[in-house]
Amino acid sequence: MRRDYTEWPPLLETGLAATWTSQFAAWFADATAFGLPEPNAMIVATVGEGARPSARTVLLKGYDENGFVFFTNYESRKGTELALHPYASLVFPWFPMQRQVIVAGPVERVAREETEEYFASRPRGSRLGAWASPQSRVLPGPEALEEGLAAVAERFGDGPVPAPPHWGGLRVRPDSVEFWQGRSSRLHDRLRYRRDGRDWAVERLAP
């Protein structure tokens, strides 16, 4: 299976935004206007014990000059791996548009206030689910999750559902943000913003 990429004109240094945040905002707007399902879906790659990599798809919930934020159970596989090795790579796989954004950088927890503010905005079912699911752990069967959900629903009743202490946000502070755009004959454009001290350098990578 092979497809030639001819969707876009060349991605040139002269056409890049001054900052990676502005460039990402422009491409994210393009992805949204294109009608991609969940353009905020991103692959998060981490490393666990024995340098074994793992990856999964999560949803981006915010970004600014400080980095990209998503939320998870800190006791999940990605949570425990990031506690052990606090560095991650993100990929936004906008393949129908012949584009990708690839991010790498250290990871930190967001402030608890930020977690609580976001958690309060979630649907009630999602808030209960965060308490009910022992994420990444082995379950004896599907009924275990249903029983867990019933238990937390009874526990909180009609009252407020606070953010679990083991659940919260993680911020990837990028060292590099690469904008990948498909070109004909596999001569793809790859322009990368790379942190250089307090500044950012822009460099072109070979496809």
C-alpha cells in the first residue's frame, strides 16, 4: 500500500510562525476545520522498567508556552512509568491531512488546583469512573468494573464527586516540537523547533 502525498505546498522556514505555540495553534485549527475526529487525540510514549517502551492514545486537554497537558490516573501504567522516568514523546497523528506533530520533553504534574478545576468540568459519569477504575490493573471480568462503579455511585450519592488523590494532570514541557508534512516521493518536510537554552532554534530534518 503506497500513497503519494501532495495535499500541501512545501513547508518552508519562511512560512513558520515565530513560536511553536503559534504554529501548533495554526495546525490545530486546520485539523479542526478539516473535520478530523478528535484532533486533540495524541499518542503518548513512555519508558518503564528495563527501558521497555509503551504507548497509548490520550486526549490533549490544554496547551500553552509551558507545554501540553493531559489527565490520567497516576497509578496507571503511564503514570507509574512517568514517575520512574519523567520524560515522554507525543505524536498527533493527523494522517488524513498528511501531517504529524511530534513532541518530546520532560513531564511534571500540574498544580492540584488545575486538576480540581478540570475534574469539576467533566461529566458526572466520567468523574465516577475515575474513582471506579483501577486503571491498567488486571480485572477478573467486566462485572468487577460495574461493581466498582456501583459502589462509588452509592458512596457519593447525589453529592459532589471530588478528584481522586491518585488522579490528576501531567504537563509535557517540550524540548522539541516537530512539524511533519507529507511531500511527494517521500521527500517530506520536517521542521523542528528545538530548545536552545532560553531560546528556540528552528532546524530542518531529512525525511
